[in-house]
Amino acid sequence: MNVVELVNISKTYHLGKIEVPALRRISLSVAQGEFLIIKGQSGSGKSTALNLIGAMDLPDSGEVHIAGRDISKLSDYHLSLMRRKHIGFIFQSFNLIPVLNALENVAYPLRLQGICGYRQKAEAALEQVGLSNFMKHRPTELSGGQIQRVAIARGIVSKPDIILADEPTANLDSETSAQILELLLQLNIQQKLTFIVSTHHATVMEKASRVLELKDGQILADAA
Ligand SMILES: Nc1ncnc2c1ncn2[C@@H]1O[C@H](COP(=O)(O)OP(=O)(O)OP(=O)(O)O)[C@@H](O)[C@H]1O
Ligand SMILES: [Mg+2]
């Protein structure tokens, strides 16, 4: 099954009178279990594409299907339900809540949804990212790589259909970046989670099941 389907989507930003085309007639299908890398120069449209796939924004034209549903006709409320149910986000800037410890940060999205057994689920997710011994640590008491692992655990804890990560290692040194990307690949293989990740990191591209290259808002190459 395709978890994501973009059909001929375009998106243009307006800066006063200036039009900035960010995506131009893009079509893309992503199947369950894929590890898709999106690469391309700065300004090529990677973040715009991820925002549309994540139902954070709507295209000017074309269709976005997530888990089989066309999201263009959903209200803001139903869009947010769609995001919660189907999509996990891993942000470049981590976005953890500073006053909560690792366990509470990971459990937070589950508690919001009133899901039972959130504590055990959060513990299991933290174990999967190698942080069993750091559950009680707050973000200020963790390294950058550990903070990103907490953010990954939070992104995977509800077992979403798609996990989106926009340059998840941009704020990490190169060795830690390699470890974090390796962890995402492992989660893809072991947990069969579907990832769409934008990155410039060369080594992960060799291991990803598919690499999509954007240029000026269009698909330049799509290599499996
Ligand atoms: N909110 C916005 N308002 C106006 N223009 C925007 C906005 N967001 C993005 N753009 C423009 O859209 C184009 C695509 O931007 P996007 O952020 O998707 O690129 P990117 O590939 O993620 O770049 P980077 O590697 O620098 O993150 C660029 O020309 C950018 O300037
Ligand atoms: Mg970007």
C-alpha cells in the first residue's frame, strides 16, 4: 500500500508581489516500509515537500493522499487528527519540552490522545533508541545526540504510518549525525517503519532504499 501519494502538486509562496515557486507539478508515491531520502540544494523544495506530506500545509493545486485519504478537503481539526494518527515528526531543532524528562517527553503525545499504557510504550520507544538509562534526564542533562534520540523515540512511539524528518542531523556533529541516521535505518529495517528524511549526508544515501533529488521544485532524479 502507498502511505503517501502526491499527485501533480504545486506550491508557490507569495512575498509581497513576488511569486516564489517552491514545488512545480510533483508526483510521488511512497510505499509502506520505504526509507526515502530527499536531497537537493538549498531552496530546491525539500522542506516544502515534507510540510505538504506531513499535512502541515496544503498545495495550491494537485492532491495529497495520506494513508489512502485525500487531505485537501479536510478541516483544520481533521487535518490535525490526521497528523496525530498517521504521522510522526522528527524536527531539526528537537522541540522537546524543557521541563519534562525524556520519558515524559516521549509519553506526551500519547497522553494528549488519551492512549492507555503510555508509560510502558514510552519506555519501549526509549529502549529502541538506546536510552534506557536516561529516561529521567531532562533535555538540559543530555547531549545533542541523546536529545535527538529522545525526539526520535517521541516520533516513533505511536507507531505512525510515516515518519518525517527534515534535516534531523543539521545541528549535530558529523559522527553523531552518522549514528542518528544509522539508528533511523535500523528502525526502518527492524520495526518496518516508513521514513522520509531530507539530508545532505552522503553515507546514508548509499543505504537508503530510495533517493529522490529535487531541483528548483521539480524531481530531478528518483533512484531506487
Ligand atoms: N514561508 C515562505 N515564504 C516565502 N518563500 C518561501 C517560504 N518557504 C520557502 N520559501 C521558498 O520556497 C523555495 C523552497 O524552499 P524550501 O524551504 O522548501 O527549500 P529546501 O530545499 O528545504 O532548502 P534548505 O536546504 O535550505 O532547507 C525557496 O525558494 C524558498 O525561498
Ligand atoms: Mg529545508
